[in-house]
Amino acid sequence: MAASKQGLIPVRWWIAILLFLSYVVWYMDRVNISIAGPSMMKHFNWSAAEFGLVQSAFFIGYAFTQIPGGWLADRFGGSKVILAGTLWWSVFVFVTPFGATIGLMMVIRALMGIGEGVNAPTHTALTAWWMPKKEAGRANGFYYLGMPVGIMITMPLVVWIIGKWGWQMAFYSFAFVGVIWCVVWFWYGCDRPEQHKSISKEEIDYIKSDRDAVEVMEQPTDWKTVFSNKPVWGLAISYFFNNYLWYLYMTWLPSYLVMGRGFTLVKTGIFAMLPYMVSFISMPIGGYISDYWTKKYGPHIGRSVPIQIGLTGCGVFLVLGTYTPNAYVAIAYICVSVGFLTMNFGPFWSAPINLSAKDGGVISGLMNTFGTVAGIVAPSVTGFVVTASGNKFEYALYFGAFIALLGVIVVGTVGRVRQIEFKKKLQEAPTRGV
């Protein structure tokens, strides 16, 4: 390890930039199908309900690797896990156009989901090593900027690709972006600060300043204590409600603008990215507020209250956007709704580190398993409701607002974030921070 001086951008934030770019690639490869959806439904003669099943299949595979991915990253390091997952899902992005039947397409999307499923919990495990707790909210808020950025890039780009070369090329071309990211991470990224060739001793000391001691971080997972902890389950359940809304928007917003508001595909490519431009602002704000309130008032207020505010605002403006007859006013309301919702990602993904930094990957894996179940449920439920109502979206969107209300209740009742008390043998090593 070289004890070089810290540069203008600390090494830990270069790692954060790479993890941000990982999210960009992750979401480019995930949401291109939602833009290609109308073209695919026409090409294969699928109904909205059938296309909803295709989108839900991704999340079936995605759910299987959440907890295993977090455990593998906690125990063996995040670098190998994130590289393997990215290469795996890139293969199945490439073969997506070969899914000529509903069944085959569902299998391809589920296999792609298996690769993407390790990504989020691996990010949490890497953050536990690379970031002091006081920067965890900002780091997660920054990573999650990759989601709206990936979506903003994808919306107009896929529309252009479809117009130029057909919807199939949106998958062939996107498959190589993940491979490029893997090459860069292999060159620069690593599991821990101590392993990095360019980091200074001063930066390592700073990272460790409020992080749990290495001896504690390397303790094996106390599965019984973790999985019998009420706040762990409260966090997971509330994340289900949060992600129901996120995947409702992510998988159906383009089709809603085309089918429900009469927009052309080109117009949809422009207006569908506006809510994610708002997210580009709201995500880091949510992470910053969460860190500030955690430092001032403790992790329960700092992590839980911003989530309640975000879900409340999301539900209110979703109702307003559904109710208004003016399509452009509806877009404005949806932008505000998505802005409130995406403030939540920083607090949500920082909370596992406050509960137990050494088990951050496992806890976030459980949390994202529930979030992934929402990804399975939301596209299918929305598709069936839209089909049953004669291609009307109102009922599906009002139900989304009800889901937001349930999330607020769960966070307020069982979602109190506080450090897990482990058995004495897990506390013998000195610990720091909250």
C-alpha cells in the first residue's frame, strides 16, 4: 500500500463514482425493455397483462440472489461478486431478443435478474468497508443517482435506436456497457481501503474513524439475532411498499404515457425522463438530510422520518397526477411524486449499516428481497388491472397511492432503526460509532 497524499477527490469517492456508474449500467440494462415494450408487444402480439408477466419474471430471478449475494459479499468481498453478477446479466441482456415466446422471454428475464440481484447488497457491503458511517447516507444517495441517470440516458437513446435499427438493437448494444464497466472496476476497484495501491494512511484512518473495528466487521453473521430483530423486518416490509411505487413508475410510466395519455413514442422518450431528472436532485438531498438528522438526532429519526416524508409526498402527488385531466400537469405532478419517492433511497440503504455494519450486505439483501417481491407484484398487478379495466390506468395508480400510505404506517410502527445488540462474544472486539 502506498502512503500517497490524498488527491482532490479521495480514493473512497473514486470508488463511489465507480459504484454510481455501476448503477447507471444496472438501470440502463434493466429499463430498456420498458421503452421497447410497446414495440415488443406489437411485434409479438402480446397484451398488457402478458407483457406485465415478462417484466415480473425479471424480479423472480432477482429475488433469489439478494440474501446470498449480500452474504457472499460480506464474507468474501464485494469485488468478485459484483464482477460476476455484471458479466452474467450482460449475457442475458444480449440474448433478450431471442425470447420469441412468453415462456422463453420470462426465462431469459429471470436469468438476467439473477445476475442483477447481487448488485445492491454488494454495494452496501462495499460501503461498510469504504465509507465512514457519517458519509453512508451521502454515498448511497450518490450511488442511487445512477438510477435516474441510467433511465434518463436510456429513454431517448432507446427511442432513437428503435427508430434507426429496431427494438432488438436496444438489447444487443446495451449488453456491452456492463463489460466495459467490469474492465474499469477490475483495474481500479477492490474490497477494502487497505488493499488499494493509491490510498493514503490519513484517508484510511478517516474511514475507520467511526466504522466498526475490523475484528467486529469480520465476525460471521449471527443469523438468529439478525433475523429475529424487529427493525430489520420493519425495514424490509417498508421497502416493499417503497419499491412497489418505484417499479410501478419504472415499468409502466412509458406505456402509461402512450396508452393512458396519448403520447407518441418520441414524445414519451422526452417526457418519461423528466421525473428522473427531478430524482437527480432529490436523491442526494435525501441522503444529505438523512446523514445530518442521524448525526443530530440519532439513526431512528435520521433514517426513518425522511422515508415517511418521502412516501407521503409520493402518494399525494400520485393521486393528483392521476386525477388531473391535463396530461402535462399530470407529468408535473408525477415528477414531484417521483422526487419525493427517490429521496428515500439514501436513508433506506444506509439503515442496514446503522443496524449492523458487519451484516450490512445480509440485511440489505433481506430488505431488497422484499423490494424485489414488489418488483414481481407491481408490473403484473398493474398490467392485469389495466387490461381488466379496458386499458385504463386510474385504478392501478390509485392503488399505488394506497400502498404509499401503508408504507408510512409500517415505518412509523416497526421501522425504528437502532444498532442490533449481539451476544457478548460478538462484542468483545472494540467498536466505534452508532
